[in-house]
Amino acid sequence: MYDRCPVCGWRFEREEGYWTGAIAVNMTVTALLIVIILVPVAIALATSQIPVLELMIASLPLPIVLPLLFFRHAKSFWMSFDIMMHPVEPDELR
């Protein structure tokens, strides 16, 4: 990832530990998506004869794949939220 925006010069990592909020957003969205996906599937499979072990094995990649897919989106969401709460100061630009 670039240190600064090539167009406006805005520094992406504004302070130490800046991406901690993006990590929290990523974990929250991942957990919600897993629940949204797995609860209906588990309810549907509860009435069928498919064992729970197969559901667990099939859902094992979700906690690994979903955070990787949402990583860039979580960072951009966090930056947009941060810029709304803490607008860019003139000294932060080039």
C-alpha cells in the first residue's frame, strides 16, 4: 500500500496503530457474515440427514477467506470514517 495518495498527498496512516479500527471493522463484518450464512444453513440442515460434522468442515474456510476478501474494503471504510471525524489538516498534505 502507498504511504500517501498520489493525487492529493494525503498520508494514509495518520498515526501509529491507525489500522486497528480497520481490523475491528473487518472482524465484525466477518463475524456477521458467518452468522448470516451459517445460521440459515444450520437450520435448513437440522431437518435433513446431513451430519453436523460436514457443515463444520464446509464452513471452515469462511473465517479465513472472508477477512481476506474484505480487507481492502475495511481499510477504505475506516479511512472514510476517520476523515469524517477528523478532517485533513493542511500540514498533513504535501
